[in-house]
Amino acid sequence: MKQAIVILHGMGEQIPMTTLNSFVQAVWTKDKTLVDAQKPDPNTGKTRSGNVSWAKPDDRNSSTELRRITTERDNAGNYTDFYEYYWAHMMQGTTWEHVSTWIRDLLLRNPTTQVPKRVFHAWVMLWIIALAVIVFTLWGLWPKAEAPRPWVAWVSALLGMAVSAFASAVLIKRFGDVARYVKALPPNVAKRHAIRQAGVDLLARLIDSKDYERIVVVAHSLGTIIAYDILAQLYTRYNTEGGVGPQPQRDALEKMIRDGMDAGYLDMDAYQAQQARALAEAQAQDAPWIVSDFVTMGSPLTHAEFMMAESHDDLRARQRDRLLPTCPPTLEYDGTTKMRHFTYSNERDRKPGDCRTPHHAALFAYTRWTNLYSDERAIVTGDLISGPLREAFGLKGDAGAISGIRDIGVLPALNADGGVAEGHRRPFFSHNDYWALDKGTETGSVPVPHHIAELRRALRLVE
């Protein structure tokens, strides 16, 4: 089998191939389970130091700065091609005006209805910082009866430089990407469209090439929101193709979702296994969709009601309207079958046994979603940007929300009750550590750090 892994980087002034090279090291080169260590290195014929890969130009990525990293064959007979979808160059030109507009939008919200509990403490901290900047600025502009003491002038100058550096290096160059992408204001619309369209085009070229049996989309930080949007747009191109006969695996998947909504619970292992069976069934009937997995790391999608909508109710309304796909997908009632489905019949004279077509927001009927997050405490430990996605993108039913997203707490590993697993501790600012081989409290005590093992498991390279 030949498969493709496409990774999207996060916010900030990223350098082409930097994310991809370090990611390949973590999930391919250093994974001793993928290739027999006794096989000689294909480059030297001598003892190998790791799994081998090569960087090749590939015009499907539409950039001479990027390369496709292709691997040797693994123990299961698979070849893997790694691609980076690089978008940072399309987000240049961010100004303080873009950022300040977004910050004002975040600050001027009703804290009881429009600020989720998980980020309330961060929202309060943002207010404190904003007020401190305002007070400091006004104090500096206020006329003085006499010249300030030299040490006061020096401290004021240093504080002014620190605020300026923070605004430039962090707010504009990093969070400026978030500010411009998540808000559909007129100055941002063209860039949002360009970023999404280029990603859709890349994945469409990979699908249409027929070179791959399977594609996995992996994303970090802001890249997870971009990847989610890209997949939602891409799926509408392919959801009506294929499907020419009975689909018992799809029927079983729909029944599993209906039963889960009635019970208020969905078994994750069973759901993802049934997704795979339904996708294989659809592909056997010539459906071209081959994006089998979506893996998110450090995702701000956990704050979707804060960043992508006006409130929790507004987020749910957008999901009901199928603007934002849920996992499992939104169901609709069919008057012919008297049941809820994520599919519909195209037949004029409808009957229960008709061949059915998935609706345009049924992406996560066939694509499994795994989310790695780092539990945060006191802002400085873990990853405030990340979190579980169950509540934000699960499917709301009468018995509560059910989720088909596999949320996995890493850095640190978490117990079933949400507590820190024995032998682990909360790291400081872990947002950029999801594929770092030298991170994790268990590093050195076990062959593979917990977060790396979970990432490799989510990719399913040897599935």
C-alpha cells in the first residue's frame, strides 16, 4: 500500500520544511517498529541508524521551497509519502490594527454567556494585561509637574520596549495569524480564501492522482482550524460520487449513531472501527474519498464557541445548519424510512432500500478524528490553546452530546478520571512539544515517550 501524510503547521513565521522534517524524525525515522533493524541501510549497505527516507521535488505542492519526503518500504509492505502544506507566506502583512480588532472582540464579551469556563481565567488575565497597558500608557502621557527621577525614566523606557517587543514578536507575528484567519472581516477574507483553496487543491491533486490508497491529514495549533475548513470544503467535491448498491456497513454506522444518541454514549473503538468498514465499503463501490484519518494536536478548536462563533448556542446553530461538520455527522429525519440518517435518497419514488448519498457535512462518517491535547493548569503548565473536542464538535442528542473524536491527554498522560498518571508531571508551555522526542516526563524510563507513542498510534502507518 502507498499512503500520504499531509501536515499543516501552526501559527507564527514558520520556515518551509522545518515542521515536516522534525515530524518525520519523530513518527518515521526513529520508530524502531516500522522497519527490521537487521536490514542494511539502503543508502550505505551498512547497519542502519534509523528508518530511511528521501526528499524529492513534487509539483503537486506548487512550491519549489517544499519537498515530498518518501520512505523505504516498512515491515507491512507500505510506502509513505510525507507532505507539508505550508501557508505562512500567505499570512504576511499583519498589522497591529488586525490584532487589536480581534482582541477587542475577545474582551468585549459577556463573561456569563460568551466566555467558556475553561478559558475564563485566561480571559480575566487578558483583561488585566489590557488594563495594565492602558494605565501605563496614560501615565506616560500625563503631564508631570517636574521631571521624573532617572530610575523612573529608565524603568518606563524598559517597560515601553518590553511592551513593544511583546506586541511585535508575539501578538503580531504569532497571534496575528489567528486574528486574521478566524475573523471573516473584509481585510481578512481574501487571505482566508487563498489559504483554504490552496489546501483543497493540494489534497484534491493527491486524491485524483490515484497514487494513494489512503491519506492522513495532521495539523498543529491554528493549522487544525485551517485543516478542518479545508476538509469540510474538500469533502463536498467527493461526497456524491460512488455508491451503486446496498451498503450494509454504512447502514450499521448510521444505526450505531442513532443508538448512541438515544443512549447518550458512543463506544469510541467500535465507532472508529465501523467508520473504517464503511469507508472501505464505499471505496469498493468507486467512492474516491480516501482521507481515512484527521489528527489534531494543540488545537484551538476546543475553544470553537469562543473563536469560531459568538456563543455556544451560535456554534450549535452553525453545526445544525451543516456549516460546521460534527463528529459523528449531523443526522436528518427521513419520512420514508422513519429514521434519522446522514445520507439521503436521490430516487424520485423513495423506498427504504434505496442507495443513499452522504450529505455534504458527513465528512466524519468516513474520516476518523484523533485529537491530542495537553491538559492546562494555571496558564503556564500544559497547553492553554488545546483541549478535548468532545463538547465542541460532538453530536448533540436528547440524552446529551456523543462524540466520535478520540481525545487523548498527553504531556502529561491522564488517567481515566482526568488526573495526571503516575510518574508524569505537568510540563511548562507544552504547545510546541507534541512531536518532540526529548519531551515528556517519562523520557528515559521507557523506550518511547507517551505523547510520541500516541501520535504514532493515531497515524496508523502500518494499518
